[in-house]
Amino acid sequence: MKSKLSIMLAAKRSEKQLTKKQTAELMGVMPMYYARFENNNLTPSKRNLDFFADFLEMDREDLWNIIEEEKKMKL
């Protein structure tokens, strides 16, 4: 099942007409690493949060709350 974050990432990437590879390059990571976030196989750490907040054009704290809420739902 896709997470809210992975759905948001895919939608924003599509809106910006970027490939996963291009998005990974913007993030400074390998494409396979970025794809793990978009495929809901990896939860962002606070280290990655700034990139995702900027990319999604949303407040860092709001994004962190979404991530934390999804972590609770997985338990």
C-alpha cells in the first residue's frame, strides 16, 4: 500500500515533469535510493526532510507530522 508521502512525491514529480532519476539527482542520491521513498519502502529521516519539504513545497513540520503519523499506523 502506498503511503501519503509516496503518493505526494509521485504527484509532485509528475507535476514538475521530472523522472525519478532527475529527482534523485536534485536530492543528491542514487535513483534507486530515491525510488525507495516513492515506492514506500523507506521512511525519510530528518536528514532528508529538508529536501522533501522543499520539493513538495510544504512546511517542514507539517511534513514531519505526516511521516510520524504514518509510522504510527504501521505499528
